[in-house]
Amino acid sequence: MPSKPLIAITSGDVNGIGPEIILKSAAKINIPVSLVILGNKSIFEFYSASTGINISNIPEIDSVEEATHYPVSFLKCLDNFVPKPGVLSAEAGKLAMQSVNKAIELCLSSKASAVVTAPISKEAVNLAGYDIPGHTEYLAEKDGNPEFLMALINDSLRVIPLTIHIPIAKVATHITSSLIVAKTKVLFKTLVDQFGLEKPKISILGLNPHAGDGGILGKEEITIIEPAIKLLEKEGIHVNGPHPADAFFASGYYKEADAIVSMYHDQGLIPFKLLSFGKGVNTTLGLSFVRTSPDHGTAFNIAGKGIANEGSMIQAIQTAFDLAKNAVYKINS
């Protein structure tokens, strides 16, 4: 573990809004850690004019061991590149993954206490030769941990999609009782260990409209989800459901849950993003290190214009700090 707590921030796709929201966040965040931005300073100097942020006093370092001497620093670890705001390119995708791989290296060697990942373009990354669906799966693979969860967090609202980056046509075939049980157990342990909840309440959504309406609109609730809930209850985990997703959020019942398991990506993320007002955080639970991210994408359409909202990135950095304080390697603030 570093002598001073260190949070690594990846560059994201440097043709997107990642560099802008990183600069804006670094100028505002106030927590007792060192932030090391995993990207060449020249890339961020390109965006300093549009953000109005002077970064001349932020050093560029060659070794991460130097980072703890500064509140913020740039670690030179990417190929030389001149950003082209708004342009989808394999070159930018390659740089994004260079930064991610450096973050993984720092976390697995305990040189960083947590990583915050700026948005990447999955299309650009795949153009660069990486056959991956997203950050979450890639980080879990490199960590060697198959029991991981994608979680969206905003204060007490926590949404966990059971299936993540797969086509909607394949969702039903991926959902099994064993998957629900395994993922919910990881969630329960994380809520206790990292979020400090003694007896967390977990709500599980149904798959079909009206949660199947007694089997008329689909039987997955009866044959898969309800048996999983009974198994979890036998293990002393406080779960309830399956709930009709629309009524669950519309009625405000979500406020009574410590965490919500949705069956697929958009079922949980659409209401989450509406309710979090641009300050949601994406985090990967179950890894050997803390990882958070803003809950939005690269926003190529506004890249380089200086108008990107940094709220979610600020929350991602703060959440990384909060979670790392409760992690095995602990941050002492």
C-alpha cells in the first residue's frame, strides 16, 4: 500500500469528455488523498483552454512512487497523441486501454488504493483490437474474479443489473436461480463489508411485465426468481420480490431498499439515471480493489466545448475514497 493513499484516474477516451471532467473534478475535489491521472500532461493541456483551468502547476511524473508528493499529478504512460474532440478512432481506443491497464497494474500491486475510470468508447476500444463489452467485464477478468457485480450508486440508491452488456434478446436465457443466488450473496457481503450495513434489505425485480402476472405474461418469476429468493432467505439474507419494475420505482418503494437487483441493464439503469440527476456512480463490486466511474459515456457530441458536467466524476472520486476506507487495505483519513 502506498505511504500516502493514492487514487488512480484513467484518461478515458481522450477524444471524449473524459479529460475535461477530470480537470474540472481535480480542481474541485477536496479529500485527503493523492490523485494520479494516468495520461500524458500534453493531452490534458489540449483541453485546459476550453475548460479555463490552468494546469501549469500540476507536475508530470515518470514513476507512480512520485505521486504521493503531490495532491494531483499526471503519470506519463501513454503514446504521444494529439486529441481530436468528437472523433471515434482506434488510436484513442488504444490509449484508453493503455490507461486502464496501467490502473490495473497499480491496484493489483497495491500502489493505488482505488481506481476511477473515465468513460471509454466500446466501439473505439474494439477498433483497437480489444474484444470486450466494457470496463466492468475487463477489470473482473484481469482481477481473476468471476464473482463481480456492476452497481450504480447515488447515496442510498443502489441498483445492480443481474445481466450487463448482452443483447436484450439473450437476457432471459442468461437468468438462472443459481446466478441470482450467487450475485445476491456477493451483493449482501459487499453491503455489509464496504457500505457498513448490518442487515441490508435487498429487493429483486421481476423479468416480465407485471412480474409475469401469475405466469400469464411469463413464467420466469415462478420457475427461476421466486425459488432463488427462497434459497437466499434460508441463508439469512433479507430479500423480497419479485417486484414489477415499473410499479416498484413509480410507487417510491425503491426508497425502502438498501439495494435493488434488476434483471437486465436498462430495466435498472433508466430509472436510476432519472432519479440520480446526473450524480450517479458506476462501481464494480466483488473485485480485490475499489473501482468507480461516472455513470455516463464519452459524449463525443460535446467533447472539447468545455460544457461537460463533472458532477458524476466528482461523485465517483468521492465514492472511491469512501469505499476504500472500508476495504481490506483501508484508507486512513
